[in-house]
Amino acid sequence: MNEARNPYSPPAAVVEDPSTPPGDAGALIENGRTVPIGSCVRWISGTYELFSQRPWKWIGTMLLFALISIALSMVPLSNLLTTILWPVVAGGMAYALDQLRQTRNFTLSAVFSGFGPKFLPLATVGVVALLSYGIMFAVFSVMVGSDTAIALTGGGKQLSTIPPNFWSALMVSMVLSIPLTAATFLATPLIMLHDLRPAEAMQMSFFGCLKNIVPWILSGILMMLLILVSAIPLLLGLFVTLPMAVMLFYSMYRDIFVEEA
């Protein structure tokens, strides 16, 4: 005879917790390893392989992100909010990609899992990025003048001529952006999949990116070329290359920081 089931007992089925990966993310290599220059091609091909497993789901996810971005653009100070929240979104993307790698599928809840228990560590990366951008803008403003800097960002009066020191100020800003981008680019999967603290994750991301700065830059150039080429046939190719551009960081993270079994 079957035993009577208590209606108030917890469910017997295993409920997936979106705050942790569906399995082992792999052994973490501290501060990353140096990979060959040709790895940039492997990152792109690996990203395409992940995309091709569930292409329509990725296209739908990116369209959803586009709609959310349009809605956020109507909110005051939306640029500041977007900068802070982008690492949170990237953390969810890293989780979804890791879920896809292990199970050949991913859920919508996985994509937004960055808004779960790891929200504060991920948002901390966004706050650091925001403060760093502020410092870069301040340096740029000192070099070209505050009125010119504000005008170049779309505010204030229009410029009739470009100031003579504009290009030198731009170069200084680009140089300053390298350590910032290196520190934040791979920090989100390290926080989301390996439970690192923000400072530790940004430090490891910094060293991992700088060790591989040549393939990192080359992967960006190759991805931009693919986007340009894919836009030729009535822009339809962008439905493939734009999601790939967003997903590329995961393939780079796996190659640099994870010791495959």
C-alpha cells in the first residue's frame, strides 16, 4: 500500500539553483596562463560552436537584451546604470554559457542569474568601472578643456574645430583604458563560476588579459571584421556575429583560466 504523502512536505524533485553552475566549472589556474597567439582563432571558433548548439535561443536572448536596453535608455542617468549593470548581465551570460557547455542547453533563468546571490560582487565590478571611466574623463577634460570634453560627449555647444591636443588626449585616454578593460573583461566569469571576491577576480583578470594581450586584441579585430562581413547580406549575418561578439569572453576565459580535465 502506498504511504499517504504529506502535502506540506518539500518537493522530492531536485530543483536547480541558478546561483551555482550545473556542474564543475573546472580547476582554476591562478592569474591565468599564456596561450599561443593563434588562440584568438580558437576562441572565435569555440564561440561559434556554443552559439550553433542553440542559435535561436541566443538570437531571442539578444533581442530581449536589446529591448531591455531600449527601455533603460528612457531612464535618467541610463548610461551610469548600464555601466554598473553590465557585469551583472555578463555574469549571467557566463553562467548560461557554462550550463550550455555541460548540458548542451541553457535556461532563461540562467541568463539572468547574475541578479541572484552574486549581484553585489558583480555590481561592484561595474562601480569600479564607472569610477575608472570618471577618472579617464577627468584626465581628458584637463587636457582638452572641460567645455570641449562635454561638447565631444554630446553636451554643451557644438565644436567648430577640433582642438590641437585632441589626438594626444585621446591616446592618453586609450592607454589608461587598457588596464581598466583588462581588469574587468574576465572578472565576471571568475566571480560567477569560481566564487572569487571582486578584487581578486579583477586582479586575476588583469594579469590573464595582459599575459595574452596580443591574441586578445587580435580576437577583437577578427570579430569586428566578421561583423562587417556579416552585415553585407542584408544585415542578416549580424544575427550570428553580434551574439558571438557578446559570448566571446567566455571562450577566452576557459582557455586562459581553466585546466580542462
